[in-house]
Amino acid sequence: MDLKDVDLNLLLVFHHLLTERRVSAVADRLGMTQPGVSNALKRLRVLLGDDLFLRTSRGMEPTPYAARLAEPIGYALSTIQNSLNESGEFDPAASRQQFTLALTDIGEIYIFPKLMGILAERAPGVSITTVRNNAVNLKDEMEAGKVDLAVGLLPHLKSGFYQRRLFRQGYVCMFRSGHPLDKPAMTTEEFAHADHVVVVASGTGHAMVDQSIEKKGIKRRVALTVPHFVAVGHILASSNMIATVPERYARECVQPFGLKYVPHPLDLPAISINQFWHARMHRDAANQWLRNLIFDTFVE
């Protein structure tokens, strides 16, 4: 097939159908009529010799062939658009851009107090929206341009993504001030016999640490299991439970909750926390500015 035979507008319809999965939504997005979108899809089916999308109860589902075309076509279109609109610079002081970041709750607690203070000084018109990096199909959302940056341990973001390490994160034991274990060090036996708050954070680096504890044959007395870290500081402050938490999170909890932490009695692996961005945003001046700001602020 020769590129001269391909109408670029057909590829735009294809790209937005992958994202929206509804003909009506694509029509609204591109300023077309629904019959116009359907006709474009019909022409593309003939051109490529594949159904491309099948109507289901969940919307227009791509065929395997369409799924294989998704990334290269999306990247090509974004490269063209970025090249046409590229100003070569980004003025943070004048910008009113909204960025979407994917993080864990720990990422929000550790990163945003400092980051938002910097933005207030350097880019007062810039705003941030967050999503949980394990609550969305992150790969698809970043390919579609709906998420600008992701921060965490995200080994599934490989082909088509760039990454840069911010820091390595170790783990400690945290408890209230005046706890029976409030001393400079904790033994493995004391750790095993204490009452624990355990955070079940599947799809994150913390889940790997929990697996490491289990592999060492340590049977914790789990008194409470929670799905996130948001309430852990409050819980520890008013109980005799302890928790295994990232050291950076522990630092943020010491003052507001009256907590303390000690080195972990088990030899747990540190995990790398990276920031990730899709190749389509690699040369985007605004994205470059934000990811460089985050790197300069939080790099180890």
C-alpha cells in the first residue's frame, strides 16, 4: 500500500474510535456527522481489508489487526500534530495548561505538597489532575494522551515509553510515639508478634515488599487490612499497631501524627521509583518542562 492512497482524515477517525469506542463521540470530537464517521470507517475497512471495529454492548471493539495498528498510528498522528504546533518553548508563568499525572496515594502524599508550592511560584496558571496508576488502563490512557506522566514502579510500561529514575525507596517500621516498641531498633521476633496494619496495594511496589515478607516465612499478626495508605497515619496514632511503610512516607507522617519509625528488622529490597512518559510526548515542550521540574525536585 502506498501512502498516497491513504486519506489522513481516515486515520484520525480510526485513532479516535480506538479511544472513544462510540461513533457519536468521535463525530462530536471531530466535528463530523455520525453518517460521516460511519462512511469513513467503511472506506478504511475496504482500504485495509479488515473489519477494524465490531459493534458490541461495550461499544466499538477493535479487531486484533486494529489493535496492532493502534500504537504506530497514534504515534505518527501525534508526531505530525506536535510538529505542526511546536512553538519550541513553553512559558510556565503564562500557561494555563492542565496536566494529568498517575500516582499512588503515597506518591500524592510525598510529591504534591512540595510540587504544588513550586507551581504556585513558577506556574500559577498550571493545574494538576491525578488518577491512580493501578485504577486505569494506564498504557492505553498514556498512548491516547489522557495521562501526561506516571510515577511509580510500573514494569508494564515498556514499548513506546521513556522512563527516568527519581529515587530508590526503602522500608521501615512505623508506630506511635510511646509504643511498647518505641526504641532505636526492633527485632524480627518483636516484628512478628506485633499487631500489624497491612496495606493491600496490588499492582504497586509495596505489594512486592509484602510478598518478600511472606517468602521469608514471617507470619505477621494482621489486625487490620486496608486498601490504601491514606488512613494509616491516623490508625497508628491511636493504636498499638505497627506498619511496614516506605521511608519517605514515614517522614511525612512523623510530625502531623506524632509517629516514629525504625529501620526494618527484615532485609527487604528497595524499589526504584521512576517517572514515565509516552513517546508521543517526548518532544512536547510542556511535558518536558513538567518532567524536568519533577526530576530536579525529587531526584535522589
